[in-house]
Amino acid sequence: MDAPLSPGLYIVATPIGNLGDISLRAITTLRGVAAVACEDTRVTGKLLHHLEIKQRLIRYDDHASEATRDHILALAGEKPVALVSDAGTPLISDPGFKLVRAARERGIAVTSLPGPSAAIMALTLAGLPSDRFLFAGFLPSKDKARREALRGLAAINATLVLYETAPRLTDALAAIGEELPAREIAVARELTKRFEECRTGSAAELIAHYTAAPPKGEIALVIAPPGAGPAVEHDVDALLLAALATEKASQAAAAVSRATGLDRKVLYARALELK
Ligand code: SAM
């Protein structure tokens, strides 16, 4: 039997794909609260079903009425109440800010159970400076507004982390390539899931790749800070020649593709020329 939780608002991070990433504390908290406020009761219902937890769910997002917020906060003043989003850490491009602010104003205890967030995971994978970073959420979907937003980020002396959708990826990369030229970019896709990848390159290289192989799934972008030098230029011939010393052209191309993120078919053609 877990120790009873004290009243208050518990911000609980949930997995961004791999259900194994739920923490032990998240499980005991979701089991021990009086209710779970969530973005979508079906999504959270599925997670709780997987965890074999039965809970009272209250639909909540930052557009919810004052009455809904009051109801959740009145409950949290007397009992433990969790807030989760569909995936990852609540408040990170997800609802919760208004609820946490109002809870603090009313003197209600607020605590947070850290866990998965695509932004942090992408930053840890990209191989770009991680000492200073700015998370800027989603770029606007319209080209003019997107470019304005990028111009506002151009002078910031930090690695940038953004969220993007698969259908908009190549348009976003084109705008990034023009407004933030000569930056190395990482496309972190389907993190923690079966087809997880983190592909780095210049905007042009990534556009070429994702035009040939349109991406699916969820995407976070990581962009090098200004002045960090141009996108990594791989000495492709040297890498291929080294691999060809021990492997067939197809295997060499596959190995260099994995290492550089460059297109395997292009590398295979070059490997045949070099042989
Ligand atoms: N609160 C979440 C978090 O902490 O990561 C983010 C919620 S936001 C509404 C959803 C966006 O996060 C997706 O469109 C995508 O840009 C990014 N994202 C979420 N899961 C992801 C994953 N598994 N791989 C890559 N990006 C992901």
C-alpha cells in the first residue's frame, strides 16, 4: 500500500511513445490521486488502462472555462489531483500554465514529477551544444509568420529546439535554411518509438532527404547556435573508401549512411565509382 498523497496539484510527465518510460513515482501518483485532469480522456484512459489504474478523469486544457479550473483547484485544495497531457511533460507546448499559475495564486501546493519530453530528448541526441538552449515550441504554419518568427530567433546565442509536424517539415527547413543560413540542423523523429531517428545536416541536405523519403510521425528540430560554423561537411569519399576496405559497396553505403545521415542510394552509386 502506497503512502497517501497530500492535497495539491501533481504535474505528471507521461511517455512520448515508449510506455516503458513512465516513472514508478508517476504510477503511484496516478494511482493515489483523487482525480486526473487531462487533455483528452480517451488518450489518458488508454494509458491508465495499460497501467491497470482506474481513475476519475476531468477534461482540461488552457481554453477550459473558469468554472472547470475552479472545480479542479477546489478539489486540489482538499485532495491530491494530477495533471497530465496526451504525451510528455504538461505545459511544454501543452496545457497547464494557467492551472499552475492559478494554483500558486491560491496557495495550493504544486509539485511536478519529471519525465519524458521530446525537446530535451532531441537536445540530448543532436550532438549540438547543450549548455545554452532555447525551446521555442511550434513555428507558425504560414510562411510569412514562420519567417518572421525565425528572424526573431536568428540572433539568439543558443541552440534552438522547435517542434514541427511531418507535413510541414520541408517547408520549415526551407525557411530555416534561408533565415538562419549555414546552421547544422538535427531532425529528431519518432523518439522512443520503433522508427526513432536523429538525422543531422544542412537545411539543403535534409530537404533533399525528406523530399525523397517523406517523413511520418512526430518531429523535434534542433538548430545550432549562430557562428558555430557551417553544417558538418563529411569527407564522404574517405568514409566510403575506409568502409570499402572491408565491406561490399552496398554494406559500405549503408554504414556511411547510418553514420552521416546521407542518402544510402547516392552513397551506393559513389561507392561503385570508387571501387
Ligand atoms: N508535452 C510534449 C513534450 O513534453 O514533449 C509535447 C507536446 S506537443 C503538443 C507535441 C509535439 O511534440 C509533436 O508535434 C512533436 O513536435 C513533439 N513530439 C512529441 N513526441 C515526439 C516524439 N516521440 N518524437 C519527436 N517529437 C515528438
